[in-house]
Amino acid sequence: MTQDLVIGLDSSTQSTKAIAWTASGKPVAEGRASIPLSQPKPGWVEQDVEDWWTAACKSLRALSEEIDMNRVAALAISNQRETVAFLDEQGQAIRPAVLWLDERAKKEVELLSQEIGQDRLHRTSGKPIDITPVIYRLSWFQRHEPEIMKRTAKFADVHCFLSGRLTGNWTASWTSADPFGVLDIATMSWSEEFLDHLSVSASQFGTLARPGTLVGHVTAQAAEATGLPEGLPLIAAGGDGQCAGLGVNGAREGVIYLNLGTALITGAWAPDPMISLNWRTMTSPTGNGYFLEGCQRAGAFLLNWFVDTFAGGREDASVFSKLEAEAAQIPIGSEGVTVCPYLTGCMDPHWDTGARASFNGLSPNHGLGHIYRAILEAMTLESARAITAMKANGLKIEKIVAVGGGGNSPLWTRMFADATGLPVHISQSLEASSLGAAMSAAFGAGWFQSLDQAAAAMSEESAPVVPDPDKFQVWNDLSSRQFASYRPEYTGP
């Protein structure tokens, strides 16, 4: 039988999706399963690693009911990032996994910065000082639950855990390991300095693999559990953010990858590990160069919170279209309303986990449409400033490719085009992370000569939203006013 499909298994924060893709990037069938979250204490967010495996098995078995699995040439995994499992020698959890949403290590950010050095942490890992990387949670466990650290044989990201269950090889791709903040992104190896500081060893972490390379083959036991063919190749893919960037063919010069999802990501490929507070420096999903990510913690999450809290809730299926229609009639600047969008803290450029949102300039003449528009404007300009900083550091940027639910908003995509002066294309795939993993699988299966070639062949985008040059300076002026309203000392990127 012809092997004309590859599978992108996307194990995200709340669900797993197993999608079969063709060599032209068309989805053929899919299976899905949910993953529950646990919050045992305020600020703590955990998951049972067996739920990762159960969701993977359920989604793959559902997929096997839709297609003949013997058509599949290879499989690759896209995973939620900055989440860590604590496993024993047999690969069983000794405690629940701790998610990227977890906030127990707030104090560790300052403590570890003092002990290792803020600049050293940033330049080695590419990550500015921030609560999100796993290194701070490992430091927390070393101080507060050292017995957990001693008992742990493997600190595994989701990619590492699932690859271990599927093939017996506990493998972390560069892009799944990188968000831990323990990887030296210059050498693509675990940082001995950071490991020594945590009193752990490289053997306690996944074996590192370049994206697109062979991890192993599906075992008989895993085949029985998942419905996959025994011996199917598993190819390294990795972090869902980088996979999504690859999935829209955004890991190349000249392109901004814009993920308008729960968090808002503004990503650009760079040949060298450029270090700045205006982004976090990630490893590239192609294995060549780096991926610079401007990140807003609260993207669509902020919009959903606003609607649920003040606009009647999302139970009304038309609520967003009503707000968008009202906001579209309001001029740039929301007639004086500005918003600080840091509902759950600020990443770039200030890296302040204690920052919070605010609404400014309200008067009796303003309604929900003004606030809704001002939220969109604030998030748009956060990304526009990140892009300006990237340009100022020598990156050539020619267009934006957007993905995520926000890409369905004509108003928001128009804002991005006019505020940045760049054409905005919409990715035609709604599952960019799974597709990015599938591209890795396709390359690993020998369908393409490079991951860049796979991305070009398997991605598709819309005709552009062309920027209006007459509005560019209006947006620049608003950017200055908006940011000064909640960060008066700011002078620009």
C-alpha cells in the first residue's frame, strides 16, 4: 500500500489532536481527546502524565477509525511548551506534571537571577528573566521539595514523555527542550553550569534531537495501545509555538509569524541567536538558525475575559460579531480610550509578572465597542513595537502570516496591516502546530530534501490584507500615546 500520509500529533495544554496530512498539506482525517487540568493550590497548575498518554492513544485510535494506518509514512509530535514531568526509572510519574501556567516559582525568578546572574541566564538560554521557563520551577523544587528532585530519573517535556512511551527512546527535540531554559542555545546542549546549579545531570533530561531526525520506531506495545503500525518512524518535531511557525512557513527570512491565539505570539526567523528584551530567543523548528518570539500572555484570553465579564458572555454566539461591528465604526484611537493589556503579567519588553491590565480615558460617551476596540489596538501595537525592534536589529521583514482564531477578524487583521505597514496573509490551515509537526514527519520520511522545502509545499495562505499607508503615522502616534498612558518612562524599543 502507498504510504501517502503523515501524522502530526499535537499534544497541547487542554487537548490532543492527531491529524493525518497529505504531501500538499491537506488534512484528511483527525481524532481528538481532551486533557484535564488540576489546580491543587492557588497559582499551581498540574496534569497527570497518564492523561497525556491516554489522550494520545484516544486521538490516534479515533484517527485509525477514519483512515488505514498502513498509509502513514511517519509521525511527529507537537507539544505544549514549558511543562515538565517528573518520572522514575520506569517512566512512571512520581508526582503530577507542572504546567507552563504554574506560578509557584515567582520568588525563584529573582533568587536564581541573583545566584546565576540575569545576563548569564538570558544569554545562555535566550530567555529573559521570566516565570515561564522550567528552570525556575526546578529551582523551586530543589529548595522546597528536594526529595522529588532526588527521586526523579527523568525531567521530561511532553515530547520526551510521549516519544518514550511510543518508542522507548526518551527524546527531547531542540525545540521542546529549549523552553526549559536549561538548554545552551549556542551549542544545542544542556548547560552544565545550570545543571550543576540545580544539582542535576544531563542524563536526567531527554536525549536531544535535531528537528526532522529519527527518534525511533513505534513499539509493539505502543502499536496495540494507539492503533499505529508497529515500526512506524517517529520523527523529532517539538514545541507547539515553533511547530506552528513552521506550519505557516514562517521560519524563514522576511516573514513574521503571528499567532492570534490564547497567547499572542509575534515570531521571526533569524540566522543568529539575537538577544534582546523585546523577544525571547528560541531554537528554530527547521534546526537552522533561531526563532525570535515576542509574546503577550493574554491575547484572545484577554478578549474572552472582557466578553465574559462585561459583555454578557460567550454563550451568545454573536457577541464577537456585534462587538466587532460596533468597534469598526470607531476611529483609530478609540476616541481616547487606551488599554494596558497585561491581564496576566507582561513578557516582552518589560518581563514583569506582577504587571496588570488597566483601562484609561473612559468617559460617559464610551461604550463596550470602544473598550473592545481599544483592547485590539493595545495588543496590535504591542506586536507592532516588537516588529519595529526586530527591524531595528537588522531583520528584513516583508510580510505577516497570521494563524489562530483572531485571524478570522477582518478588523483585527486590518489593524495589524495598517499599524505595521506590512501585508497580512492568513494561513489556510486552522491547525498550524499539527501541520508543522507533519512537515517534520514528511521530511523525516524522505518526501522532501529539507524542512524549508516541506514547509513551502505543505502550507497555503490567503491573498494579503494590504496596508493603508495613510494610516501608518496615525498608528505610530497612537502607539506613543497608548504606551505612555501606562509606562510613562518608556521611550521606544
